[in-house]
Amino acid sequence: MIRLINFNSDLFNIRRKGMCSVADSVNENAHSAMSVPDKSIPEAVATVRSRRRPSPGEPLAFCGRCREWTPMQWLPFNERGKRAKNWFQCEYCGNRDLTLRYLTAEEAIRRNSRRETG
């Protein structure tokens, strides 16, 4: 089965062996120094590579700098404060000003009783 492959002419410079002239080699060197255009890489791909996807059930905190719910990273013991909100930093950007999501009393009792019976 033969498939047709379309290459983006801005990214690829395809030549057959033995059919290259001096002018082509000069243009090829100039072309290889050129950077890849930003529009060729989708933004979604760049964000997926740089950020780890949190697992289901992992505790998250709201980061004001990232403006989303992100995984938390423990601070070193000597840098932690007295309150729980001073124990963590954002895993992505390192911001220490996080908003934690606290459980209500009923939710804590329900989870605790589920853990004891299960």
C-alpha cells in the first residue's frame, strides 16, 4: 500500500543525492540556521510536555500565578511554617502562595468511617 506524505516546506528541505549545486548548498546552510516558526508547534503540546498530569485523587491547591488547581510539592522541613498553607509550594512554578481546599467536618467523618470499614 502506497501512502502520500505531505511535508511542510518551511520545516523540510528535501533533495535527491547527487543533484545539488553550489547555490543550493549555500541556501541549505542558510536554511538550516533558521529557527522553526512558532505557529508550527501547537500550544497544547508544549504545555503537556512541561507539566505532569496529576493522578486522580491527588490533593491539589489553587496557584495564583498559574491560575489553576495544581499538585503541591513539600517544602524543606526548616522552611515550613506553623500552618498547613505554609508547608507546600506549586509543583509547576514554585509559588508558595497557595489556596488549599479544606474538607468539611461531615466529609472528614465520612472518609474516616469509609477507611475504617474498608
